[in-house]
Amino acid sequence: MVTNAVEFYISALLIGFGIGVVFPTFQSMVNMLADSRHRGAANSTLYTAVDIGMGSGMIVAGLVAQYVSISTIFWMNALICMLGLLFFRLFVIRFYEQQQ
């Protein structure tokens, strides 16, 4: 989807930001909600959910890519990420703050 190296590097920075900042934030939230006896299980559940989501997302994207362009798959994934962000902002943060 990008047309030059600068756009490619900007996209790499955005992905790095997502993995490097957002995921540790999720992990901190999970650890704050779990009591100390269940933090190991909470972390494993988080990592399992991430692995299942990434794995199934790649399979579904590959299946859909047979019928549409790769560019369309990237736009669909961007839309799914934006919907996830909206869900996080509207519901998850409110629930998290009520638990504190």
C-alpha cells in the first residue's frame, strides 16, 4: 500500500509503537485486575488470547485474500484495529476504572 521508503518506515514505527507501548499497557491492566495469586494465570490468558487472535487472524486474512486484493486485506485489518480501539475506549477503560 505504501509507495516509498519513508511511508514504509513510518508504518514500521507505528507497528513498533503498538507492540512496544500498547501491549505492555494491556499487561499492566491485567496484572492490576488480578490478585497476586492469579497473576500468572492472568498473564498466560493474555498471551494465549494474543496468540489465538494473531494466528486465527492470519488464517482468516489468507482465506479472504484469495477473493480480494492484499490491499483490501490491509484496509480490513486497519478497520478491525480501529473498531478494537473504539471498543477499548468506550467499554474497557470504563470497566477498568470501576475496578480500581
